[in-house]
Amino acid sequence: MYNLNGKVALVTGAGGKAGLGRAIALRLAAEGADVVVNDIVPNRTGSPDWTGLPDVVREIEGLGRQALAVVADVSQSTQVEQMVGQALERFGKIDILVNNAGALAGRDRVPVVELEEVEWDRIQNVNVKGTFLCCRAAAKAMIAAGQGGKIINMSSVSGKKGTARFAAYCASKFAVRGFTQALALELAPHRINVNAICPGLIETERVAEMAAALAPAGVSADEQRQLMVARAGETVPLGRIGQARDVAQMAAFLASSESDYLTGLSMTVAGGTYMD
């Protein structure tokens, strides 16, 4: 266990029931942090048994920590500044930033010759610009506080190796890794560590979204999802698809003092599928 008592974390893209953001937020809270959770809407699922951010707040409070939900579009600078301002108004500081918000899979998962400019821009605006805007706003607050900090950016194994039909997504995740390295050098004098996590295929809501985008004619989204999960179990050296808790464990480590001498790294969480 890590000691995050007295720390304040901001986790973006945290409203999904089976998402990485929720898992990371709950793990940081379990380690002692108060958590600001964000998403672009209070509830993206529309499910009657899941209210999105309000449920995540209740779960964090159930762990004995304080929580604040902030609805904001991370690709919009004004909304990002307002989000960070709300976090500072409530808690007085931000010690940990986890840039987890990501663009939904959709019509970007096509060959480049079929890729529409609007889809390219949509992916870059959330995955790259959103990471930049949140880092810029949170880093200013961390520098002003003078107490160091931890920034964790969500990349992907697709940010280490290109994949056909994933050009927009791959480009965005390669960009996150380069941005992470540059920012790590800039913030090192302020004792702010900046690292990235590169998950492989993780069993979250995004698997269903990817399946819907990639399913060939005559194959349902659910059938494609089951195929992807089964294939992961057969091809991943550790024998299973990744779970949200696997990524949350890495985030907790990078958010803790145990990672104080690590910065500018891209940590792969893929069960041995990718080893660089």
C-alpha cells in the first residue's frame, strides 16, 4: 500500500462504470487521497443503475475521503481552467493529475485513405490537446504551491507501435509520450514527476466501443467484443485480457513517493504483449 494521505488528485474521464478513470480514482482514494473526478457529462452510459460521476463521488466518500465532481470538456481551455479553479477552491491544491480522458472510438478506425479530417481532429483534440491543457493548468498550480507533484498521462501500447486502421489514435498516443518526455524535463526542477502509462487491451467500456467500430459486416458488436476478449486470452503471455485494476495499480505507484526518482517514462501495462 502507498501513503497518499493529505494528497489531492484530479482524475479526468472518470465517469464510466467499468472505466480506467473510476478504477484509478477509487485506488487513489483507497491510498488516502481526496479526489476530484471529471468527465464531459455527469453520466455517459444512460444506464438506470449507474449515475456516472455522482456514483463515483459516493464511492470515494464511502472510503472515507472527500470528493468533488466537475463536468468539463478537456479539449476546451476555458473549461479546463475552470475545472482546476474549482479543485483549488475546494481543496487548496492539486498534488496528482491523471490525464485519463480519451476520445471515443468511432469512424476514426478506418484506413488513412478513408479517414475524414473531422475524425482526425476529434481524436487529437481530446487525446493530445486535452492532455496539454490539463497539464498546463495543473502544473501552474503545482509550481505555485512549491510542493512538487505527480502528473500521469494516459498513452497506450498503440503509442509504441503503429496499428493499421488506428492511425489517428496511434498518432495521438505517440504524441502523448513525446509530450510527457518534454514536460518531464521542464518540470523536473520543480520536483514534479511526469510519466505515462501505456495499457494494452483492457476490459472496459472502450472494448465495446472498439468492437462496434471494428466489427465486419455480418458480425455484431457484442460478437466482435467477445472475439477480442477471447483472442487476448490466447495471445497475451500472462493469459488474460487486462483489467482496470491493473492500470490503477500502476497509477497508484506513479502517484506515490515510491516513484520519486522516475520521470519521463512510458510504463507498459500489457501482460507481456509489449515489452519495451
